[in-house]
Amino acid sequence: MGADLYQLMRVALKEAKIAMGQGEVPVGAVVAAGDGTVLASAHNMPINLNDPTAHAEILALREAASKVGNYRLVDMILISTIEPCLMCMGAALQARIGHLVYGASDPKAGAAGSLFDLSSDRRLNHAIKVTSGVMEAECRSLIQEFFRAKRKGCP
């Protein structure tokens, strides 16, 4: 039996809500085995860690690699509430992630089909299967709520 992508996205959404509560852009990510076993979950932390690389996807990839004892996460699934940026897609490619699942697209910075498409660029030596739009409304709503509050001057 394969992974339940909706259950995994619910875990990522919980992480995104933690980020939001900490004043971070609400993005959550999960790395799971093909059968759906969660290896790692994380949320955005660049502000709190003073680290521009502390995106949810990067933190989840680091934790999963540490748990399996290998920087290659072959055939693993990376789930993100928002389409990953160039940095996060680059990390997913380097880790040899097999499947990327994301909720809402990011037309301003997305690198899995919106602004760029690193997932299937034939010039690269690895391709990642992409499934987009999983729980899209919930993912989009959370990030819109965050930026709406920011524009109104709320913390």
C-alpha cells in the first residue's frame, strides 16, 4: 500500500501552523518513505535561526538524512505546503528525492513548475515526480492569512 498523501500533507500543515505561530512564513514539510512512514517533519525557521537556508524543506531533508544515515534519500517523498523554491528544489535533487508533493503553487518563486521547473529539467542527472494541488485550498489559505495579517501590521 502506498503513502496517503493527504495524511502526510496534514502533518505538513501542522508544521506550517507552528511556523506561523512563531512569526515565520507558514510553510511545513515532511519527508516520508514510499509506504508513508514519516522520517522527518519541519517548518520554516530562517528568522528564528538567523539562517537563510532554514526553509522547512531543507530542515526536513537534513533530519531525514540524519535518521537514515545517508544524504541520498532515494525513492523518498518530500511533501511541502507550498511549491519549493530554487534552493529547496536543488536540495531535493541532490538528495535524489523520488516524489515531490506540494499544496499551493508559488508563481513568484516556485521551482517545480511555476516560475522554474527543476523537477524535469533534462540537463540535470535526476528527475523528480511532482504531484501538485494536494489540499491546495488549505495550504493557500494559511499563507494568505499570514501575509494579510502582516500587511495590517499584526505581529
